[in-house]
Amino acid sequence: MKFISTRGGSAVSGAEAIVRGMAEGGGLYVPETIPPVSAEELNAMLSMNYPERAAFILGKFFDEFPQEELLSELEKAYARFDGDDPAPLVKIENGLFLLELFHGPTCAFKDMALSVLPYLLRKSCGLLGIKEQVLILTATSGDTGKAALEGFRDEQGIKVAVFYPDEGVSKMQKLQMATQDGDNVDVVGVKGNFDDCQAAVKKIFRSRECEEKLREKGVLLSSANSINIGRLVPQIAYYFSAYCDLVSSEQIAMGDLADFAVPTGNFGNILAGYYAKRMGLPIGTLVCASNRNNALTDFFRKGTYDKKRPFYRTMSPSMDILVSSNLERLLFEISGRDSALTIERMKALANPGRYSIRAEELKELSQTFYAGFASEEDTVECVYEFFEEFNYPLDTHTGVAMHVARGYCRKRAEDVNAEPRPMVVVSTASPYKFPQAVYYALTGNDVKDSFKGIKRIHLITAMKVPESLKALRYKPPRFKTVVAPDKIFEEVLNFVG
Ligand SMILES: *Cc1c(COP(=O)(O)O)cnc(C)c1O
């Protein structure tokens, strides 16, 4: 399978797409054709475990990787997760399910792909005969950074530099990153919000001059952000797996449609669901849930994406994003894979800051996507009520998705022609990863200290506390540097030495 860029140019191999991270001129790689999964294949997946299902899906895209090695690497990666199943589907009540994706080493769904990306990158470098040092440069709204650091730490021939918005991540997220072990890692705060951080990092990727300067030092740049196709493909696997679990547990018959609700920031997670649907997985609606930073809600409702709007810091910080990078891939797909039009729209997004899609495109999107958002109050109320009703503590990001999902389900219930369908809400973080916000949602009280928050949530909910978060309490921070966005490249050069 070859990969092409949303902004045109020639096709490249999977290995090349993974190593490059971003295509020339800022484009994103997508598969040249979307590989179908047949009904027989889907049936065969029913009896597979998670690593086998994931290996099957990855094999559809990355066919130059030896299938047996891929499976053994996926088994190794997911063996580091808590429990036997890295992506368990939990039944809440009839027709409502949570897909728990937070059992990995850093307690957020980013582990699903970032536990696998190191192998994909190492293997890709091998396939391409790359001898240079690879630098993974990553902008993070909090969770990607930690998952990338953990995934790549002490990996030979690879260095990782993570940049996060100094005032835009939770205390726990900051502590997780600042205490990171490993001789090949750097963690730096950036003055500004995630969009400033992401824009500055993307600029380095697009700059020939930066590329040259790094090449002089024998360094090749790659990305662990969800712009990397090696992030996106492993995420497709859990949609298939959740669907198989619905069928295996006789919640639905094979072929019946299921809906998924996804708490969305950079549009990576939900885009994987879109590709799963395009591959033939019987997905009905993809519910795109935003917090108060709801550029995506407006986009899906009105057909105009407008980044010129106030930026809010919320209790779901990993979704505090105004420019959702992966939307470019969706635009490319719905435009009939028109790269010239995609370039035009991305230019308009840069300046004047907005673009609109055609009425037919909007109509097509509305057949797959439903969009909504949760205010801070909605989120608090949802987490509180959900715990009252089901005795299950949601994290605040998942709370956003649950609020929007339930709104959608109510709307569907009013439609006499609509068949009932199961709703799978994708749960992206452990509630213990955002203890202050979750404690506030559960009790209406503030707690200053994150670890006190963890203890109190545990007392209320009896949910098991992840060991990796407990251990943070006694780890001294290693990284304290904070820089302005325009100083990121300087910091990178210092780090690579
Ligand atoms: C990253 C993240 C999201 C948003 O995912 P995208 O792929 O950026 O849309 C939602 N919730 C949590 C906990 C996250 O870490």
C-alpha cells in the first residue's frame, strides 16, 4: 500500500510516510486507496484477541511489514497495559457502552497508538536503510507528550523532544512529563496555548532551513503527533475490536449498525472511526463531541470552519484546540480527494482564518457525523449524574462525549423511523489523570493537591488507582525549561547537540 499527500505530489511507501510524519508543504499522508474489510474477514476477527485484530488491520495498510513480526510487536506493546484486554468494552446499560482506552502506561488513549509507533518507526528506518539519528518532535495538549516519551524512552537511535503549553495542561499531565525517565528525552514548556505550540512545531516541519540545519547534525525529523499516519492506523483497530465485542457478546447481530461518540480535539481519534467506516465496518453515526472550544461543532453544523474565536481553558484540556489538524484529511476525502482544493482551504484557514465547504459536502458529512459540545457546566453535571446513576466515574473528556452522546440518543429516540442502535462512547482517559476536575465534578468541592484528589476519588468510587500515577508522587521533576514559541527550534538544536 502506498500513501499520498492531501496536498498532492507523488505516492510514498508506508515506511516513508511514517518516518517523514508530515508530507512536503505541510500535507498529511492518507492511504492511496482505502482497504476494504469483507464480511468474512470481519467474521474471522470475532475470535481474535486484541493484538491479533490490530495486526490484521495494520497489515491492510503496512503490507511491507512482516505480518508475524507485527503481531509479536503488538503483543509486546499491549502486554504493558493493565488487564488482559487493552481496549475493553464495558456495558453500562442496554444500548450504552464505554470503550475504555485508558489502560496503557500513561492512562490516556494516546497509548493505544504510541505504544506501537516506536516499532513502526524503527522498522521503517530499517526498511529504508536510514542511518541518521531520528528526532521525534512533538507538540502536545498534554497526553500525546507523555505517551510519546514513555513509548520512545531509551529507544536506540531515536530522540524525543516534547513541547507543551505551559499554562494549558493539567498539573498531573505536567508532572507526568516533567518526571520522565530516559536519556533520549527533552520536555519543554511553551508560553502560549496548544495552538501556538502546534503552529510553531508545524513551522519547523515545513521549513527547509530547519531540515538542513538538522541534517548537518545527522538528524532526521519525524513526528509522533496524530498527523503521523503511524498514529492513525493503530487507532482504526479499536473501532473494529469494539464492534466485534458487540457482536460476540450478542448485543447486536453481525452487520447491524453501531454509533460511536468521540471526545475530539485534534480530530485524530474520530478520524480513525471514519476510516473504519469507509473500510466497511458497520458504523452508523460518528458523534463528534467538543468542549467549549467548539470550532468543530460549528463546522459540522454550518459548513464553515472559523479559527478566529476566543480560546478557553477548560477542565478537558486535551481538547482545548482551535485548529484540528486531522480535519485536513477529512476535507481531502469529502472533496473527492482534490488536493488543489484542500490546499486552497488550508491557505484560507491560515489567512483570513476560515473556509467553507460546498453544500453537497456538508450534506455528505451530515450522513456520517453528528456534532455537539458540552459547556463546563454540562460536563460537571454529566460526570456527576453518570456516577449517581451507574456508579462509574467518567473523566472530564469522556464526560464531554457522554453529554453529547446522550443528547444525540434522545434526539434519535424521538424519531419514530429510527431503529434503535447501540451507542459506544469512547473513553479516552482515566478519571485519575484529571483528579482535581473529576473530584470537583463528583462533589462540587475543590482539592488543591492532585494526589489528595486521587485519594478522595478512590474513597468515593473504589475504582482502582493506576500504579503509574501513584508512583509520580515521589518522583522529582527533571525538566523545568519554559520558552517562547519562536525559541522552540533553538531548544531543539541545543537538545540534539
Ligand atoms: C488527545 C485527547 C483527546 C482528543 O483526541 P484527538 O485525537 O486529538 O481528537 C480526547 N481526550 C483525551 C483524554 C486526550 O488525551
